[in-house]
Amino acid sequence: MHNRPRATPDTSPPDAGLREDVRPGWDNGPYAFMRRVLASEAGHKLYKHRKATVEPVFAQNKFNRGFRRFQRRGRAAVRSEWRLQAAVHNLLKLHSHWISPAVP
């Protein structure tokens, strides 16, 4: 087990203890862009909605469907497996809304 300090998302990259040089894109790429967005008031308010829109999908897959690990290895295989999980989630959501009784 490594005893290196945990990096915070807004101060240093997660692999800061392992890298000799600067992480590609950290200073002027997407990481810097996201830090600027989150630093603004509007960006902070927008990102707060993530827990109400995105996070429940991960919780549903993890806890209710028992999806804790990918069964296949490799980026393409994992991507296809995740897409299957997302399709199952969406189909079950559509099914539950379709069979629910209409409220007058």
C-alpha cells in the first residue's frame, strides 16, 4: 500500500506523486477549463444539479442491479458493457412509466 497524500481535485492531478512532468492538458486543457467553470458561481450552481440527474443512475446500477465490476476487459469491451447497462436502465425506466396507472 502506498502512503502518499490524496490529491484534491482542484489543486493537483491524482497521479501527481507518480509523474515527473506536468499531466498533459492539466495547465491549459480540459482540466483547467473545468476548474475555471467550477470556480464561477454559475458553474457551481450547474454542477450541483449533477447529484440529482447523473448520480442516481450509478446508484441504481450499483445497488439495485448489483453491477459492481465490468466482466470484460479492454476499453471497447467495457464501453459496450456499459452501453448495455445504460440500455437496460433506460428500458426498465420506460417500462415502469409505461405500466404505471395514469393519474387524472
